[in-house]
Amino acid sequence: MQYNLMSQSEFIGQENLDVEEVVLATFVNYPESYFKVADQLSIREFSAIENKYIYSAIKELAEVSKIDIATVTDKLITKKYLSLLKETKHGFDIVVHLNGICERIESDAHLIQHVQILNGYAKRRELVTLSEEILQGCNDMVDPVEVINLISTKIVDIQEMGDIEEFDILKENKNVYHSLEPRNDGVKSYLHKVDEFIYCFEPTELIILAAAPSMGKTALALEIFKNQIINDVPAAYFSLEMGTTQLLNRIYAVESGIPLAKMRKRMLTTNERNSLDKTIRAFEDKKFWVDDRARKLSHIANKIRKFVIRHHVKIVLVDYLQLITCDVGKQGNREQEVANISRTFKELASELRIPIIALSQINRAIHSRSNKRPTLGDLRESGAIEQDADMVCFVHRPAYFNIEQGLPEVEYAELIFAKGRSTGIGTIEIAFQSSMTKFLNNSHEEMKAIKRSQMDDLPVSDEF
């Protein structure tokens, strides 16, 4: 809600004028106290019009001049607040009001507690206003999606009111020591080499998993998702490319050890069918969610909030960025829309304190150059993806670019970590089994053998 200084608030029981006056008088009598709590206050914390005017005058003075009774009085006069109030409140004298409240204050004690009280009243007023806006929108037959977006945006805004804290070195040092202790709030990939390199996906991180088409980014995302399910980590997967049945078929095939081609052709043996039945029954008791219907950014964002708040989901995967329809924020060209999408996911990860893994295509120009290894410059449609991401990982399968000679059963592949705010950059060698669309946990010696077996068939100067 945008407050109009000329409108008197009318929230029954949702104001405390005495505390408002105490806080304002403290700022005038003890100017340094204003800067202790300035980040925790806005005009929304004050309900009476005269108190709004005084706060506005103090805020302006704090930026350019000294705060005292004389400068605040002068600001009230030059801003014409004095004459405005005399007209609208039947002769009310704001200067007399200011002098009166300042005479009552002899200490700046308990200022922080008083500000917290005002924060509470302001939040309740905001909630009342929001409820009225929701009712009005519904009565006006506004699209429910717009009403839901309004609720989501306003709730986050209300939550953040008054949440700024001063820097406390002792508290922050405790957090540093805490960060060094073994923790369980991060999310593992359960791919051994990945976890050795990054340790875990941290809460608040946006991880971009990128690759050219058919390179295996969805396979890697599903492997990470499946591993969460098996290890009882609540997880959600948004699929904009595959339907839920198709996606579950791939997960169940990998876990059952059944080639996906046999699943598609419905050519399962009795033993394979029994193995598949066992896998499906095991997954029925797990906590995971798959969504293949959400296409708009607002829908996905709201569902992510629901999964985290209602079901305590610890990690979310989205496949993939470029298929999302952007209906949040300013609409522009596709590059701006993708930038808006990546920024929204980063804000969601921070707000909900979970890692979000978003898949992304890379530019097809990679096929026309000699060195096919992707770089950050290959991220498709938006440099903002690189900026917003805490981690960027590319999937690279050298054998795929020599596909006319056929793909080996087990391929040498690379996971190229091109950006890592906390992990640094590096490349992980990993095996990929194309018939199963599965990344494997091979030992170092096994990987050396797989790599060696493919070196003779690949352009050494380009890929090794």
C-alpha cells in the first residue's frame, strides 16, 4: 500500500500513538539514536498524520543536516506541514505538538523495544490492508493468479519490515565457527565425485545446470532428484519438457536397472517387471513431488513456496529455464524475461533457504567450433543467468560430438564447474551410461580406463 501523507489512518486498535510520539521525541532529543534504528523504520510505522509529517522531516534532515528541535521545526514549516495540518485538523499546531512530546522524553532507553512495537502495529495494518485488497480484487472478478501474486509479493514485503539488524561482530564470529562444524542443512547430490568437489548444495544457492540439447543435463538432474528421494530428502521437480509419467518412467528405469528403450517398447521380461514393481512400491512411501503443468513463472514460484512451507521440501529442480513463460515484473525482450526468471529463482532460494537447481540450454554455436567444451559465454539468452547463479555446471560428453562412430556403452563425460562462489571452479570426470541415461559413481581407476578407451576415437587436440 502506498501511504498518502494527507490521509488519516483508520485501523481500529492497530495503533499506539504514545509509542509513536516517544520514538519521534527520542530522535529529536537524542539525534544519534535515529541512526541506530533508521533501517528498521519507514513512514508505515506511524499512523497519525502529524507523526508521519514529523518522521518525514527527521528523515530528510538526517541525510543533510543535524537533527534537533530547531531544525525539525524549520523543516515542518518549510514543507508547509504546519499550514496543511491547521487546515485539515481544525487549527492543529504541529510545532506545539512536537515541543510537547519532546518535553516528556529524558532518555533514549528502550528505543529498540519501542521500534519493535511500532513494527508489530505496522505489520498488522499492512495485513488488514492486504485483506481488503484481496476482497476488493475478488469482488471485481480479478484473475485469481493476479490476486495470488499480490499476496505472495505483499507477504514477503511485510515479513521484511523491521528485520534489519546492526552488525554484531561477536554474533557474526559465532556464525563463522558454526559454518566450520559438520552440518546437515546442505543437500548432497549423492554422486561421490560431485560431493567431494562441492561438498553439498547450500541453502540459498541458485545452481545452473547447463548443456547443449541431448547432452544429459536432464539425466543428471533426475539422478540428483532420484538420489534425494532414495535418501529421504523431500524434493520437488518441475518439468516443462516431459510429462510426469515419462519422467517417472526414466527414474524407475534407472533405479530398476532396466534399459529405457525396453521400457518404451514395453518389452519387459518377468524378472524386469518384478524389479520395476518393487521399485515403484518403494517410491510410493517417499516424499517427493513432480509438477508438469506449471508453465508461468508466477505459478512455479507459488508452488515452490507451497512445497517448502507445507511439505518442508529441501531442494527444488526446474527443467528448464528457457521454457518458462515470464509473467512477473516488467515484460521486455526474451533476454530480459530470462534475466527476470533467473533473478526470481535466486530470490526464492534466499527467501526459502533452499538450493534451487535450474537447467538451462546453451547456444548452438558450440557445434560450429573446434573446441566443444562449453564456457560461461555459451549460456543462452541472458548474461544475467551467470550473474545470479551461485554455481554453474556444464555437462559435456566428448563422444557425443563423434556420434557417427556410435556411442560406447559407458562414456567418458565431464561436469565442468565454471562458476562456484563457495567452491571455486574445476572439472569432474564422470561416466555416463547412455542406454540407462545414468551418470555412474565409478572409481578413479575405472574412469581412467574409460577415458583411455575413448581417446583413440576422439580428436585429441579438441577434447583431451
